[in-house]
Amino acid sequence: MDENVGTVLEHSPARIQSFSEFWPYYIGEHRKPACRILHFVGTSSFLCTVIASLALHPVRMGACLIAGLVVGFLARRTEAKRKAAFEAVSIAVLWIIGSPWIAAGIVGAYFCAWIGHFGVEGNRPATFQYPLWSLFGDFKMVGCMLMGRLWSGDPLQGS
């Protein structure tokens, strides 16, 4: 296991070239269980907001949700060349057009995540360097947690 995973990579001149290369870096920035739990709480509350928005405005929110997913799919390789901040913001704007409540869900999710990074891990969120892949990584991490993994121990040590 590489001891440098999740450390100085954000200052490297070369960008990571794929999400599969990004994942070990991402999970290395979430080594403490409390940080991952805060992400789980924030992302779960965001997903509840999305579900409630779909129930309240099925056509508008559904169309905007699909449009945001299409932007994410089409922009998935952009991070290898440059920060995909414009694309990440575009997804957020599309989803907020679907339902203004999504803005509260986004703020809540980032609030929990940033407490985890600044307060628990003592590091900078990967979203500052890789905004779109960080979003994908967060959903993957929460998915792993829903399957019973990553709740405890150091994920880089195989716990």
C-alpha cells in the first residue's frame, strides 16, 4: 500500500488521469471513520432532498436531474485535463432549477463534509482540485457504506 496516497497529490503539477486513479487519493483523504460518517450524513440528507423534490415536482425535477446526470456523464473525463468546476456548478444549477430545496441539500452536504475535512481530518477537501470526481467519489464512498464497508478503520489499510 502506498503511504503517500491522500497526501501531497493536490500540489502535483500533473493531474490524475482517470477516476480509477483518483479513487485511492479520494479515499485517502477520508481516513478517519468520523469524517466518512459526516459525509454519509450530509450526502444522505442531500439524497433525501432529491427524493422529496422528485415527489413534489416530478416532471421539472426529473428533467433537471437527468440533465445534470448527462452533464456529469459527458464531463467525466474533463477532470484529467482541468478542474471541472464549471461542469460541477452547471449540475448544481440544473438541479436547483428543478427544485430550490436542492440548494439547501447541497449546503447541508457540504457543511457536513467540510466539518469532516477541516475539523476531523485536518485536510483540504479534494473538491477544490477535482470538483466533479469528488462528487462521484462521495457517491461511491456512500454506496460502499450502504453495502456495509468503510464504517470503521483506515480504508487504506484494508480494515
